[in-house]
Amino acid sequence: MFDSSTFPQLSADTLRVISRSIDRGYLSFSREFGASIEAFFDPLLYFLVWFERILLDSPWWIILGAVSGVAYLASRRWKLALGVLVSLAVIGYLGMWDNTMRTMAMILVSTLLSILVGIPIGIFMSRSKRGQDVILPILDVMQTMPSFVYLIPVVMLLGIGKVPGLIAVVIYAISPVIRLTNLGIRLVDKEALEAADAFGASRFQKLMRVQLPLALPTIMAGINQTIMMALAMVVIASMIGVKGLGQPVLQAVTNQYFALGLFNGAAVVVLAIIFDRITQSFGMRLQRHR
């Protein structure tokens, strides 16, 4: 029978020295470069605050009409648009409108950032076997590491607030769009690429006019999963000062407010369903027109 006491282990003193060395190294790094890194992310903060103000200051009926219109354009189904309209109206009627708009701003900005960063990385992976072999283990770690762990280095480096929460959400949610961009481009029919070669297309032309259009349904599936994972991170991000639906849920857990947690948790679920139906419907339409 295995006896854990006989397993070779580092001594407590050695482990303490290693831990303190890591802590001191990261602390000195954050003190020396933290201000510069924070300044680097200032434009992202300004954009997030600006977009959040647009959603909060716009009349509620404009937001309802815009989101319902996007749902109809994506699906061409009036039932989905009506369901989105009613769901958001109920959220507003229950007094959760402002927090919902803050959460929506965080999700949309983090998804946009994930797309801007993730799609080029996915394209690079599809073109480089060595790059794929290096990046895939990193993505595996990012997806399997507990979400709380992301908060530790981000908070130590940037403190609490919107930008640390946004970075933590992006790190947690970016993997699907990278993986499925890589997969979608690799699955493009070779006959289509041969036809593009026959017409004398350059690598860039093949990418923009053949590979990305044909891979777009798969990429949309990755964007869908990225949005879902970003929404799953909302409550966790509220622990470092990200305002939105996550903070009332966290407050409800801490103080055992069942109704508060139920209503705000349901609002998160409603947002997840809305985003999921819109992106899935758009992806299905792309698949039909492929």
C-alpha cells in the first residue's frame, strides 16, 4: 500500500525559500513595471468606460430595439427577436438594467479583444506546425487552470478594477476562438486552395478570399464559446471590483440573500442565452450560404 510519508519531498525550509524567492521576484517586477503596464492598458480602460457609458446613458427602448434588431438580422426569425425583447424588458422591470448593461459592456469588449488577438494567433497556428506545437500546451493550461488563479498575478500587477477584470476574462475565454480559427482554416477544402493557386492568388489573397470565408462558420462557433466562457467569468471577476451582475450574486452568496442571487443569476443566464442564440443563428446562416 502506498505510504505518502515515504514519498521524497522537499523540506519545509527549502519550499519556504523557493516560495519567498518567487514572491519577492514577482513583487519587485510589479513595483518596477506595474505603472508602465497600467499605462499601456489605459486606452483599453477608456474604451471600456466609453462603451459602458453609451449603454448606460442610452434610452432603454433604443437598447431593446438594437439588440432585438441584431437578433432578427442574425436569425431572420421574429420569434427570437421577440424573445430577446421580452427577456431584456423583464430584466429592466426587475431593476437590474444598469448592472446588465455593465455586464454586457464587459462581455462585448472582452469578446472583441479576444477576437482581435485570437484570430491572428489562430491564423499563425494554421500556417506553422511548430507554432501550433508551442501554443497548444499554453492553451491547455489556460483552459484547465482554475479561474481564481488568473486573478492573483493580475491583481498583484494592476490592482483591482475594470482592466484587471477584463484581462482575466480575456485570458480565461480566448482559447476557443484561437483553437477553432486554427481548426477552421486547416479544414478548408484543398480543392478550393488549388483553384486559388490556379488563378495565381497570393498567400494573403488565399487567406482573405478563400480560407477565412470558408472557415467563418467554425470561427463563429469559437466566438460563441468565447462569449459563454466570458459570461462564466463574470461572477469571479466581481471579486476584483468589476461592476455588473456578478457583484449582486457575490453579495448574495456572502450574505445568504437567496432572492437577490436568484434574480441576478437568472439575468446572467438570460444574457448567455441571448448571446448564444444570436451567434449560433448567425453561424448557421453562414453555414447554409457556404
